[in-house]
Amino acid sequence: FECEQPLVVGITMRDIDRVLSTLMDEQNVTLFAIISLVLRTGLTTEEICGLKIQQLVTNGQTDQCGIMILGIRNRFIKVPSDLFSLLLLLSEQTDNETGNLFLTRIKQCPFTQRNLLLEIKKACLRAGVRPFTLQQLRNFSILLMLRSHAPADYVSTDSRWMTRYKEAAPSLNAAPCDYVALSLRYNS
């Protein structure tokens, strides 16, 4: 997907790619995975910060892999296999009492929303792009889905704009990542 014009104010695919490339050059797999996960699934910052290793699940019957988000609206979020493999790699390298998947580099403690925002901002600056937020990435992701002809029924405009996709296909034939056709390039 090539897009020179910003789909969301202040952010282009080239900007995102530069940040992801910088993170890979720095071997910062955690932030690379976080940005990729938001871009390809639309998870919220709150969900990212609270993501536990045991929430990574596979369904052997359908060969689906994803994340089980528990809450008021329990839902399974399908994750593309390349990204899921990266998350599994991170889970093997993560050793903490809380069971969180994403930990800060220096203190090895779970991200808070605030320190994750600061780390994303620093990564953007190191990449030489205008800083963006995970919310902007979520907005960017939904615009990619809409441009890829995701049915409007799958996309909600409430504060959790991706909550309706749970009802889109009980067999998980369609999910947000199916409408964001991006692939990962990372060194394992």
C-alpha cells in the first residue's frame, strides 16, 4: 500500500514505515510489535498496556490466532500470522510477575499509557518524523480498512470504533486485519 498523502492529519504510511524501520535498526521489537498491532488490529492504548501473555490464543480447528480481550464485551481479535509469530517470540522473552506481554526496555516493567506515548514520540523523533499517537494509528488503520472496502457494518464510530467486528463473522472469516493488507519485515 503506497500513500503519499496523509490519510490522517500529520501521518503517512511513509512516516509509519520510517518509524518501524528505525525500531528494527535499534532492535526494539517491542515497540515495533506494538505499532504493528495497533495498525493491523485497531487495539486501544489501554488494551496494549494491559495485554497479558495468556491472552495470546490459537484456535486449532480454524487455524486462527489472535488475542482474547476480556471485559464488558469479551472478544477475540484475529491477528495475522506474521504478527502473531512476533508476539509469541516476545512472550518467550518476557519474564515478569505481572504476565504483561509488553515491557519497557530499561526497567522491564509493564508500559503505562503515558510512558508508551512518550516512547512512541521518542521513536518518531529518532526516525525524523512528526510524532504521532497510537490513536492516530488507530484512525489510520480504520481508514485503510475503509479504503479496502471493509463493510461499514464492521466499523463502528463509537469511542471503541472496532467493537462491532466481533459480530461481523462468528467464524472469524472477516476481521480488521483482513482489511489492512500490510506485511511485516523484521529480523528474527
